[in-house]
Amino acid sequence: MTLRVWLVASVLLAGAAGAVAGAAWTRHADRPPTYLEQLVESLSLRPDQTAAIESILSSEDRDLDQWLEESLTGLRERVAERRTRTEAELLAVLDPEQRERYDRLMTPAR
């Protein structure tokens, strides 16, 4: 079997295995029920109530996602500022040759 045929067969087999695993996962009965599913079952919600509560929960999810992103944006800025300050302090300790070596060392990471 040539390498190309083997690679194509491997990719196809992996794709098929992934599809089967994905289908099995979505049908997995052992997963815990969602909050909405718990409410539907525990409160015997009607379809109109379920739809309304689903909308309320989706709105909450959007708000929480937005607040989290806003928090992370501020955190990212603070981390970047601190890293800049740390590097300046570190460079102040090094002699010129060490700074040059440091720059070469850090070039791939920047």
C-alpha cells in the first residue's frame, strides 16, 4: 500500500470514528441534565413556559459572556503593562552583552 493511499484511508477512518463518537456523545444518557431540563421536569413546564424561560436564560448567558469578556479585556491590558514593566526592570539588571543575548533569546517568543 502506498503512503498516499494509507494516509487517505487513515483520514477517512479517523473521520468516520469521530462521527460515530460524536453521535454517541450526543445520545449519552449519563450526562447531567441542564438547568432548563431540570426546571422543565421538576415544575412540569408547558411549552410556552419552557420557551420563555429558555429566552430568559439565553439573555442571562449573553450578559454574563459580555461581562466576562469585559473583565478579561481589562485583565489582558494590566498583564501586558506588567510584563512590559518586568522586562524593563530585568533589562536594567543585565549588562550590554547579556541584553543582546536576551534579545536574541526572546525574539521567537515576541
